[in-house]
Amino acid sequence: MRQKFKTVILLFISVAIGFIVGNAAFLMRLPSTIRLVEFTTHTLDIGLPLSATFSSETMAVAKVNDYSISDGPRLRLSGPVMLHTQGQGYAEMTIEAFGLPLRRVLLNVVPETKVVPLGTAIGVRINTDGVMVLGTSSFPGTDGETHRPSDEILRGGDLIISADGVEIKTKEALSEHVANSVACVVFTLLRDDIEIEVTVSPEEAANDNTRRIGAWVRDSTKGIGTLTFYNPANGSFGALGHGIVDVDTKRLMSVQSGIIMPSTVTSVKRGARGAPGELEGSVNTNQTIGVVTKNCPSGIYGKLDYGAVSTGRAPMPIALRSQIQEGPATILTNVAGTKVQEFEITIENVNRFTTDETKGMVIRITDPTLLKITGGIVQGMSGSPILQDGRVIGAVTHVFVQDPTKGYGIFIENMVGEAASS
């Protein structure tokens, strides 16, 4: 009898462990914080056979399925949970299985935010916070030998901050310091966000007798993209919906300074299956309409001279991810001259628990006029704001290479949050 009891207990433990492990991957995708707008109803649809206990020190923050959150209700998550927010504040949701806490999620009830959706084409130029190493190279020296001074010392993606304690901001400053060196050069650099020091021994190049380290570097980049929104509450802007990465190293570029400039779309290279299209335009480099202060995975952010880009649109409330629905929507984008137009799309999927913030939605271009002009989503349209039911819900980020009518979108709440801290 005792042996049978042990077998049942072991079986129960095995099933419980398997159940927890089976759901762990999904739970880890849940964001640590979920934002909710005050005085609205939100649906939390996790759809797993788990339970959740809700608690809050702010008694009036919300009701959960008509239970006061201050009563600490415990609810099943196999079906939708309705959150009726009543005021600003915080609550905590503890997800459990067999009485064991698996994941804690902070519920942050915030006031309604309004932004002006734009869709304006812009030119972008950013200068890196240091000099980025693209790779190393060899060169013939004055001694007749081939030299690779930086080989296996510097790596592609390294960000050189200083040389022998002297701050380095441009590739010209780097070349000058190396040329004037008389011994080894000690570089301070960022590698994978960790500051380290390395030593390189320059050699004289045969073609000009100048001391070199044999490294390809870059200190700036430029391109065309789309402005997503302007926040009149703090003067901030968000654009692109994804970060600017170096074309060679594929690393996110660290911004030391940057500007955005007006752009006119002069032509469109239509997209086709396997061949993404592109907006082609001219940038007015003599006019600065904004300053870039942040480049991060969800886009670029900074301060905007709104008078230079005003479209006459009134501020619109943003939708949080819990408010976005599959179905009809529109985008604002600039595909000819400087005119911003509104085109129809369909939101085919909303992934509220995605781990890639730039891929929260799958969208499809359905507007026949836009399809005729671009073939779908093309490079340069990244950042085009997405609207649904009178709210700004996100921005276009990527195109599906094998189907240019489809692409990804980012949730606007991610971009607005980054802009507020830029």
C-alpha cells in the first residue's frame, strides 16, 4: 500500500513538473509589465490552464471580472479575464500552477496618451558615440612585409572610445592619433556593452609612410525613413519602428549625435517576391527639423520642430496592445513628393506576448492604390503609423521578403515609452 502511495505521489510530481515546464516557455514571453489605460476595459487572454492572484495597494485601481482587486481575487486563466481600470496606479498579477508562483507581472494603469500621427518621409543622419570597427585588414609596410596590426585584437562591432586616454569621436581623429604615435596605442573600447582596453602596435604603410593599424571604421550613417508620431506633451518624436544597425556589422549603432531632415520622395522601386522595393528621395541637408538622442531596437527618438512637419492632424489617443484587434486598419505614409496619404490595410495577427518588440503585429496591405504604387511595403516606409478605430496603434517595421504585401508592425506603446525617456 505504501509503495502504491509513493508511486501515485511520484506520478503526480512528474505530471506537475511536466505541466509547469510545458507552460514555462510561454510564461517567459509575458512582459514583466503590462500597461493599461485608466477608465477602460481590457481583456487579458492568456488561454492556459493556470490560475492568477491579483493584488494592489491602490484600492481603486481596477476590478477583475467585477471583483475588487483589493480583495485579492484568484481566477482561472483558461478563459478571458476582464480588467476594468478605475484610476492610475499599480497592481500585481501572480500566475500560479498547483499553488506554486510561476510568474509575476506588474499591471501599470496609466492616463490616456495622445500623439499626432505623421507618416512623413525624412532623412536621418547619426554620428556614433565613438568610432565603430567594421573589420581588420592588411597592408604592405615600409619594411617590405605585410602587416595586420589589429588582427585578432579588434573585432567588427567594437566601438573605440579613446586612444591613449584621448577621446576619439571621428575616424579622422583616430587616423591622426595613430599617425602621430611613436609606440603602441592603448584603445579603450566597448565590446558587447563591456568596456575593455586593448593594445595595438601600428606599422608604417609603404604607400605613404604613415603609421596605420589596419582597421576599417565608420563614425556616421545616413538614410531615409518615416516619422511615426509627435508627442505634444513633451515635444518628442518617434520614427522608423526599428533601430538603425550598421550595414556591415549588423550591430545597433550607438548615437553620439544625430539629426533628421526633410525629404521628398522622388520615385518608388516597387517590391516583388524575393526583391524588396524602396522609396527613393532627395534630402534637404540644409534644414534640420529634429535632433536624434536615442537609437534603440524600437526606433529612433528625440525632439522635433513640429511646425516644420505639421500635417494638420489633431492628436489621437494611442491604443495599448490589449486594445488592438485583428481586422481593418489604415496606415499613413508618404510615397510621392511630400504628401502623406492614408491607405487601407488588414491586421492579420496580434501577438501581445511577443519577445521581439518590432514584430507585435502581422499586417497586409490591401489598398489597391498603394499596391499599384509600391507593390506593398517597401524600404523607407518603416515607421509609417498604423491607425485603428480612431487610435494610433503602432508602426510598420519590416516587410516579408517573399510576400511584399505583408509585414510586421510594432505596438505604439513601446515607441511612446521610449520617446518619453529620450
